[in-house]
Amino acid sequence: MKAKKSKRIPCSFCSGELEDTIVQHPYRWKDKIYIFENVPAQVCRQCGEKYFDASTVEIMERTVLEKIKPQRTIRVPVFSFGQLVVQTK
């Protein structure tokens, strides 16, 4: 008996081919952004859209909800686009 080859589902945005890879993923929860590194994902080769399986999303959600201590914290600059438009005129 031959092993069944799993059929790849195309990207839901552009119908491109998905590739298994490891990514960095910014995760927004309420007014905060969390960055997860080394996350298994499928990424569209054409448009770059990321897809995660349910267990991966559950781990990210549980990490944020349970307030698990991160490996490190970084500072991120924040810009107001409206102020930038005024400054460049």
C-alpha cells in the first residue's frame, strides 16, 4: 500500500503555494504587542501570508493570558502618522 501524500491547501488570499518554515510573529493582545520567535508556520511563497495550526495559536494565546515571563523585552519606537505628515510639509 502506498503512503498517501498530504494535499497542500493553497493560500486563501492569492492561491499561492504554502511552505513549512519557522517565523518570527508579532502577536497583538489588547493594547500590547508580543513577539514570538521560532514559531512553526506555513508561509505563502507568493504573498507572504502566514498560517498557524490550532495548537501553535493556543500556545501563543496561553502564554499571553497566563503572563508567562518572556526571555527578553525590547523597546519599540512608535510614530503617529498624522504628525509625520505635518512634519514633512
